[in-house]
Amino acid sequence: MATLKIVLKNNKKRANGTYPLALRITHKGRSKYIFLKEFVKAEEWDSIAERVTKTVRNRSLLNNILAKRKLEVDNVILEFERRSDSYSVDDILNKLNSADKELYFDDLAEEMISKMGRQNSMNYRDTEFFRLNIIKRYNKNKKIKLGDLTESYLMKFVEHFKNVDVKSPNTIHKYVSLMQRVYRRALREEIIKGSDRHFERVLATIKKQPTEKVYLSIDEIQKIHDLELNEDSTINDVRNIWLFSFYLAGMRVGDLISLKWSMIIGERLYYSMKKNNKPDYVKIANQALEILKFYRSNGTFDKDEYVFPYLKGKLIVTEKDLHVKIRNANRLYNDYLKKIAELAGIDKNLSMHIARHSFANYAVEMELPILDVQKLLRHSDVRTTYRYLAPFMKKGSDKAIDRLFGNKKSKLGS
């Protein structure tokens, strides 16, 4: 159990000869101090009784203040002990600080995520709000203070989603990481004191699983291309949009359905990617030009008109309106893509994002230089491209072994 003692900090002498009083909290071999904003001279302090001496004016009032503050901290420690929590000195300090300011994790998280919406894609913000709502449901929709995010709380949270409301290790890791990001912000802004080391210890217990990126081979993409579909049907539009995305290096749904004919000049497409608002252009592959030719010949051609039909005739006033339309389009397209995969005899969970994975895999198979792939995928940092392509590079290592040892010219082992 943690121990408490009010001490005179005799290494912090002030100009008037007084020293600050501090409450020392010791637990598991570590000590931290809470400065009590009271100052006395060395001869005015009784270190055994932890009281000021009779020579101090208003000694009764000061001793009562000190005793009350010590009792408040003692009650927090007893609460940890009563719950049989594994706690640290930092947990005690954070709990005290949170109690003082009545600052809730929920409020700070909502504020932080809302600001993310203005800086990042709305999809990312929605995902973070979804994770926050999972955390709230675990807490039975009762607000929790920042000081309540102790190591014991986090371990119980992890165990719950491992054994009761079962989630994958990667998903649990994302929930805890969200709590840590909010906590770190509180530390940076000095809302609370302490550290987030207990988050690191808990995250280290979650064994993340490597995620395998699903992609289509060129043969599978050809099967989708060769499907005989009614030209006027929605499923045909979805097939064309998926293929167009693949041919343009995995262009995202929001960019696809927002394309207008005015963005196409000759064989180049000029647009700003919605994820990061970067203006750029890309050469349109011949296969994609054929898809554009289909839509140019079907219906009225207007440079301010959308290329693909989903947004045609839909009222869009705000950025949020567009975001909702993009989200709904993505859901609709993914539903149709499952039917397309079934028709093509492809046993994979086909989605719009797999067009991007498939392009990345094809780029690796064709041994495209990494810097060219970076530009096509619109990554700011080539390290992001390396990480993105890593799951697709296994075949490349197989080919390297075959080149070294699998050809007739190799004399090794003969």
C-alpha cells in the first residue's frame, strides 16, 4: 500500500528563509511529491508529527489544511486498494488531478476527434467516433475521468474485449491507442501530470496480428472485365468504376464519384485528392480511356457534369453532404462488388479499396521503381510506400531465389 508523509523540502529554500511543504507519496519503491503551496521555516516544522509548531501564526488553521489534504490523498489510495487495483504513483497523481479539475476523457476525446474532422478525412473522423462509442458502451455510457484511465482499468478493458465482447487484437490495440492519444494530449496541455507509460505497458501485452492485404490477380481482374452485364445497369457502372480505379492506381471512391469532365484534358486527369487536398495530374491508361468513352457516348456531355452517374441530380450544399454521399456510394458499390465477384467466380471479399491493393500488387509484379509507385499512390513519404507494398513483395523474393538458384546456369549443388 502507498504511504504518505508531509515533508519540508529543504533543498528548495526561498529568499525569505522559508521552505515549501510537500506531500510525499511512496509506492513500489517510487516517490512523487505534491507541493501544498504552504511555506514555513525549518525550525517551525515538526517532521515527526507532520505539523507546524506553536511558533507559527494561525497554526491550527494551517495544520487542519495539511491534514485535510493528506486525508484526501489517503482516500484515493484506499479506493485503489478497495478495488484491488494494481496502481502506480502516477495513477494516484492523475486521479487527484482529474478529481480537482473534473475533466472527463469523453469530453476531451470528442473535442479532439471533432478537430480531426477539419484536418483529416471525414471517414477517419467517423472511424474514431465509432471507436469512442465502443469505449463509452464499455463504461455503460458513464463519463470517466482522465485519472480513471489507470493500468488496472486498461487491463480489465483489454480482457473484456479478449474474452467477453470478443474483438481481434488489432482492433483492441486501436481502442487503447485512441485512449492513449487523448491522454497524451492532456499531458501536453498540462491538464494532468504524470506519464503515459502505463499505456505502453498495456499495449505491449496486446499481440497484434499481421494483416494480409487482399488483392486480385491480373487473371481475376480480366474475369471481371469479361463479364457480360447489361450496359444500362447499376452493376455495370460499379464494374466500370472499380476497373477505372484500378487503372488509375487505386483512386478512392470519393475522388471517383466527384470526377467531372472538366478535370479531363486530353489523356490526363487533373484533380485534388480528397484525402489530402493535393493537386496533381495523372496519365489516363488506355483501358480507362475506353471506360470514359463509354460514358461520353451515353447521355449528354457537359464539362461541368459528373463522369460517373452516382452524384448526378443529387443536391450537395455542404462538405458534409458530399461526405454522406461518398459513404453511401461506397456501401452501395461494395454490395454490388460482392455480386460481381460471385459472377466472376472469385472467392474473395471484393471491395472498392481492393482496387488499390490490386494495383499495388501489379506494380510490384511488374517491378515498377518504388519512387514511381510512390507518385502513383500519392504518398508524401516513400517510407509509407514501402510499408504499403511490403505484403505484396513476397513474390518478388520468390523470383529472386529462382533467378539465383533456379536457372540452368547455376552450378551450385551440381
